[in-house]
Amino acid sequence: MGQETRTLATQLIRGMGSFFKLCACSRQSRCPHPYAIRYRDATGRQVEETGYSTLPAAVEQLAKIYTEKRDIPRQQADLKRQIAKQRFG
């Protein structure tokens, strides 16, 4: 499993996000705890999601989020970032 984990990790594109486990088990590749993913959304904020039972499920979700984020037109993404920076007053 260790070799498979390294192989899947190298397939991620820079800026796509990361996956990990929140537990402190010594052999994380064999523990039953769920995987978590961390990525930046379209507004640039860091988001963390948990509950993925397998590594391929976590990587698949990261890839799905990445493609959705890249498919948003540049002008729309910039508008979302500007709206996210505004404060209510």
C-alpha cells in the first residue's frame, strides 16, 4: 500500500490540494480512519473536507473539485474573489 500511496500522490497537480488522515496511528495506510482533503476554493479560501473511506475516493474528489475550479471563467473567478473580500458594515 505504501508504494500505491506514493504513486497516487505524485499524480496530483501542483495547486490541486492535498489528502491526509487526521489520526495519530503509526501505520496510517492500514488504519480504518477516514481520509481528509484540503484545497482552496474559487474565492481563494482554504477548505477541508473529511469522511473519505479510501484513498482513491479522496483523490477523485480532489480532481473533480480542481477541474470545476479550472472551468470557471477567469472574470467570474475574479468577481467571486472581490465579493469574498468585502466586509459587511
